[in-house]
Amino acid sequence: MSRDRTEIDDLLVRRATEGLDADDARRLARLLAEDPDADAEWVDRLVGELDAATVADDEGALPADLRARLVAAVPTGADPGPAPTRKGRRRAPAERPERGGRAAPRWLAASGWAAAAAVAALWLIPGGAPDPGPLDFPAVAALSDAVVARWEPGGDPTGAEVSGEVVWSTVHQTGVMRLRGLAVNPPGEFQYQLWIFDRERDERYPVDGGVFDVAPGSTEAEVPITAKLHVDDPTLFAVTVEPPGGVVVSDRERIATLASVSD
Amino acid sequence: MPDDPEQDGPIMGGVVDLNRWRANRGDPPLARLARDEPGAAEACVDAYGPLVRGLARRLLPEGADVDDLLQDVFVELWRSAGTFDPARASDRGFVAMIARRRIIDRRRHGERRIDTVPLAPTRDRATDDHERTVGRVAAAPALRALDRLPEERRRWIVMAVVEGYSHRDIARATDTPLGTVKSGIRRGLHDMRAWLATPAASEEATP
């Protein structure tokens, strides 16, 4: 076994048993990108089989109220579509009501965005372009062109305690937000909306990244990004507080959180 | 748990025999969930809920919000069900894999929770845990593979996977250098993987 493959396996074992810190996760992503033949999930699968074989089911069925809540949380019965697309319905009403053509954008004075963005951190993961696989956060982060940026409070009280990361792959046009500490929202009153600023576009016209909710009781929300337009070179991710269903153009009055991608 | 014709036969003492499942049975609830079939959510919660809850209770400190975690896991399961490949994993193994990722993530990000993880297991306790687990070998191929390992590596894997101890705690509890524990666990898992890929593994698992 090559030294790098041994290191990959060491990291895979630690990921499955203890978890990895950010540095090691980036190191693993880089090694996997450089070795596309490596099986990135063999330890996870084997440990999963051990778990399945050693966890006793002798506690019996779940309590009725918990069972009902879990069943209600799984949004089956809708048109599934292809697997990657289904991620867009996770937890959040990612499909907003149909809207007409885009109204004239009103992203004025974008310098405010840029100033706020200066506080955020970034990692770039170089390398090739492996198969994206399951598009959860670790899977996207392992893509060779993945860009990861940290969330920082954006000024609105809903994001005062926010932390987490956003990961984006331009090659695969997919990404995932992992948000902790973002306030639970009553969907009938307001929803969160993601905007993606693209270096290749006029900064007054960020790309609509989708509407999402933070469900009651959640300590962490992992939300797939459903960009409505192609994003070539993201520079800033912003989450705003908007009316239910989202808006075509945000007035930027309530910015919950920002994640900046620096050069 | 409601009657489910798919659950007689392949489940033996709470352990799925993957080979019998492949040979004799139809789709597990997970595959039905991938197709968004009516009733699939109920079937999955009934089939896998106790597994996920049991795994969370095993790996998370006492007092952790297991119910909230379960909701995250089942939503994630719905998202990921389309990637389930019965040629590479059992349905329960796949569910446990998804659940473990969430649990590990929660442990790493819940600083106050991680502080309550019991540290420094005694050698006696580690041995007891190992014996209890190996005693449940039943027909699960993964446990058969585990049982073939040298005693020391087997015990370290049980401590790391089943008991949730860090490699550092295992090294401390067994008076073994950390590097030896890490390489032993890695090599042990490698040996298990290699054996599970042999025809012998399938033959031994076939009733």
C-alpha cells in the first residue's frame, strides 16, 4: 500500500470513529482528489455493518409520538425526481412558488456586502474532479474544486449566534450550507433565502440560492444549495430574512449571515 | 412494529444476513424510500428507528437530544436513499453509516456534550465489552470477520466502534502506544474488508 493510501485509510478510520477536525478533513479531501481510485467510504460501510450487527433492537418500537414525528419529517409521496434533485426538498420548502420573470434588480450599494465579507475565512481545495457521489456536506467538500467558507453573523438578530460552513463546487454546480445557531423561523412569517455573489456577474445581481427554513428543535441545519443560475466563481454567500416564499430582489434590510470566499 | 412480509427470514436476532436477503427477499424499506413509495417512511421508521436510536444512545453522552438527532437522520436517509447499493452494503449497515456520521458530527460540535463522554475505560471494562460483543456474533458477516482478527486488534476495534472510545483513550486504557493502536485498528479493518470480499465469507454466511 502506498504511503498516501495508508494516510487516506488512517483518516477514513478516524473520520468514522472520532471525526476529523477542519485541517484533517481538508487533508483527506486533497488526498482523495489526488487518488480518484481510492474508495472513500469503505471504512464507513464496514463500521456501519458492525454498528448494524451490534446495536440491539431489544428496546422495541419507538414511542408513538416520536414515530409520528419522524414519519412526518420524511417528505415521501412527492415526485422524487433524480436523486440529487431530491436533496432540494430537505427540511426546507426549497421549491418556492412559481414566480414570473425577474424584476429589475435593486442590489444597490453592494459595498456593504463587501465590507461585511472581509471578516470571513476560506479554504480552497485544489486537485482533480472526482465523481461527486452522495451530495451531503462531506461529499461536496471532498470534490476537487470545492470551496468552503465560514458563516459569520450578518447583523440581523436571527444570525447573532450563527456558525458553520458553506461548501460549493463550481464544476458540479452544487453546494451545501451547514448552519448552527441560526434562529428557528416560523415559515408563515418569514423564511431564509440564500444569495450567491459571483465574480463573473455584476455584484448587484447575486444568484438566488433558494429559500429554506430552520425547523424547531434543530441544533444544526444542513441545506442543499439550489442555485437558479450558473455560478462560475462564488465570492460571497449571504442569507437574508425574507417574506414567505422568498423574493426576486432582496431589500437587504435583514442579513442573517455571510460567508466570504477570499482569494 | 407492523407486519412486514419483508422482515421475516432475513432478520435473525436483530441482525440482517445480507446474503440471504440478496438471495431470497425483495426490496428493503430503504429501497422503497428511495422510490418514495407510499408507506415507505413508516416502514423505514419502524424498521430502522430502534437501530438509529440504539446507536445514538450508545455513542452520545447521557442527556443528549436523541429524538432531535433521529429526525435529522431520517431526513438525511430520505435524501440519501437513492445512493443505497445493496451490492455494497446491507440496508441496516447503510442506515447505521448515515446515522453514525450525524452522531460523530454532533459529538464533535457539541463541546459540552463531548465533555461528558466517559474517559479512560479500565482494561477490565474494555475486555468485558469485547466479550459481550463477540458473544453476539450470530450470523452477521461483519462480526464473523471481526472474530477472525487477532484478539488485540479485535478488542481495539470493539472499543473504537462499539464503545465509541477515542484512539487516545484506547491507548491509555490498554497501555499501548497510540501509533500502535491506530495502525492496529486500520490493519484490522483492512483484514476484515479483505475477508468479507472472499467467497468464504459468503459461504459461511449462507445458512
